[in-house]
Amino acid sequence: MLRKTLLLLLSVTVCAAQPPVGDGNTDDTAAIQQLLDTQGSVKLAKGTYRLTKTLAVDLTKTGFAALSGDGTARLLMTAAGPALHFFGTHEGSAAPSTFRPEVWANERTPMVDGIEIVGAHAEADGIKATGTMQLTLSRVVVRECRHAVHLTKRNRNVLISACHFYHNTGVGVFYDDVNLHQSNIVGSHISYNGGGGVVSRGGNVRNLHIGTCDIEGNHAAEGPPSANIELDSRGGSIGEVAVTGCTIQHTNKSPDSANIRIIGAGTDPSLLRRVGREHTREGNVTISANVFSDVQVNIEIRHARGVVITGNTFWEGFQHDLLVEDSENIVVTGNNFDRNPRYLVNGFDNAEKNGLVFLRCADCILSSNLITGVWKKRAAVDIESGNRLQISNNSVLDSDGAGMRLEKVTNSMISGNIIRDDRTAEKRSKEPSLVFIGGKANVIGQNVIGNKQEAR
């Protein structure tokens, strides 16, 4: 009897320790889950590991946890939900004084490295994180899923580098009503995700840094409008963001597509009482040294404050290169808004309009920009209902319609601009270089204009 019992226990132990197979057919969920639960650190060999439910990594039980490979391991997620879900208990900020000792002792820095995740279910996601500190994703590929990376509830200090989030139906990196300060997305490709590239909606997001990435084509041909980068503060607040050194582009074929869309109308119940406005204007965003092209609107800013756009290259804004509405403290300087003949391909020269539009904005600077080839619009720079604007030292060249149109603009300075159309006579605009409609208390300095200045 004792011998039979020992053999039975040995059999159970052997079965429980069965390693993952990785042949693409065997259900490896339980085997990998057991390794995560018992070892925390799991390295997968080359193979395709079929999953039938989420690998749940409870950091309070596993302690430090990591799943890694050398780039040849694939997780095939055949069920709804994330292939991997890390969850911890950190409820503080990033300040050392807010940490409970057990977070450092057991939960810090969950990692995924050198792994591919492929979705085989319409609602399969890649990686989800809740309550984590220092989530680190590197050399990770997620494709054919819904959301590649899904950040929920509360996390801190997220680092994403050298990753490929490609051709997912949802969002590449989704800040989903999350409280998350300090996150970096660097050196990654985030492309062809139908719900947007990097998307933050609601929540409380601060210190988001996006750098040296290729972010393109994150728009569904049919579906709600999306953006390669979307910062939507409605229902929360999003600010302190830097987007630097990226190529951000495609695709104009999607309705209302944008490369960067900022909706700063955040929520603060006491604001109406304090300042007479129902919604906040979130922002403090810096956008510098990027390349933008081939969408309906390259950068769209609504109800925001404190956005700096400098040193970027724009072309192929099919509706607008820049659209700013109901915003303040916007600085646009040293950018190249161009129509390069290199890109006049099949219909683009007839369809793209480009141009800059400011509506109901105050305390903004538009300076030292090169704006060329705005076609089929009433003005290359079109400003309506602006106050305390500085518009100086721009070159507005070879555009249809007026060069600059200012309607109901007050307390502003317009000087030092070159506004000319020197195309051939049959193409040259006959509209005034400068048009003023209404407005008051403006200072109009010396400008170099090709056609007349007109007040209406």
C-alpha cells in the first residue's frame, strides 16, 4: 500500500512538472503558468506556445517575475483577454516615501523580453498591467491581437523599448483610464493598429515620453477616428508629455485621421466655481524634431494649454497641417510646413490642402516658420477670434487664397513676415497677401508682401 502511494505521488509530481511543449498544438497554458507561479523567472526556448487562457502573474505570490526568450519564442493566444496579465499592489506615487516595503521586496520590475505574442481570437490582447511598478517590456512583438499593451487602473514607471506592436485591431499602447506617471516609449515600431498607436484616454497621466519611434498607419479604414498619438483628457487629465524624434505618418484614407490629436478638456468639478469654465485645459506638451505626413490633420489641438511645436517637418495634411481650437499658450516656431514636389504622386497634388488654422485661441506665438504650398484654401494661415497673438518672421509662400487671414483678432502683433506667391502667372494667387476682418488694437509692422494688404 505504501509503495502504491509513493508511486502515485511520484506520478502526480512528474505530471505537474511537465514542461511546455511549444509545438503550436499542445495547450501549454498550465505548464507555463506553473513555471511562473513556482519560479517567477521563465525563459522559453524556440517554439510556438499555445495558450487557452490568460497567464496571470500575481506579483504578491510569484515575487519578482519575468518571461523571456531570445526572439524565437511565440505565445499564440487563442482566447479572449491578455496573453499575459501582471498585477501588483502598488498604490503610491513614484516617490520613495509612498512605497510599502513588500513592493520592493516582491513586486518591482516585472519584465517581458524577446517574446512574440500573436492573437488567434478577436478579443485576444498582448500584455496587460495593473498595479505594477517598473513594468519593463523590451524586444517584444505583438501582432494580430486587439490591444498590444493595455495599462489599467494604476501603474508607475513603465518602460517600453525596442518593441514592435504591429497590425492589431485595437491600440498599440493603451493608457486606459489609468493613473500612470513616468512612462517611456523609445526606439519602437508602433504601426497599423486600427484603434490608434499610442492612446491615452481619461485617467491621470503625467510624464509620458515618446522618442525615436516609427509610429504609422494606426487608423482603421472603417471605424471611429483614431490617431497615431492621441491624448484625450475627457474624464481625466493628461499632461507633461514629450514627443521627440519620431516619424509619424499615414493614412489620409481614414476619416478624420490625425498624427497627433490632443483633446485637453479635462475634468475638475471645482473649476466652474473657481474660474467660470466647466472643463480644464490640459497640456504642457512638447512636440519637437519629428516628421509628419499623410493624414487628414497632422496635428490637432482642442481645448488645450501649453503646447510647444518646434523644429518639425510637415507635409500632406489633407485637411490641415495644424488645427488649433479653443486653446491658449500655444507656441509654434521653427517648423517646415511644406509641399515637396518629391511627393506629388497620383492625386496627392490635387487632394492635399495643408495650412494652419487657429480658432478662438489666445496668448499664442506663431514665429519663424516656413509655410509653403497651401492650396485650395481661403488662406494659408487662417486665424479667427484670437487675442494677444504674436505672428512674426514667418515665410508664407506660393499658396492659393490669402497668405494670412485674420478675423476678429485683437491686441496682437503681426510683423516681419514674408508673404508672397511667386509661381507662374496662371497659378499665382490674386488674393491679398494679408486680410484683416474686424478686430482691434493690433499692431501691424513691416511685412514683405507680394499682393496688397486689405481690411474688410
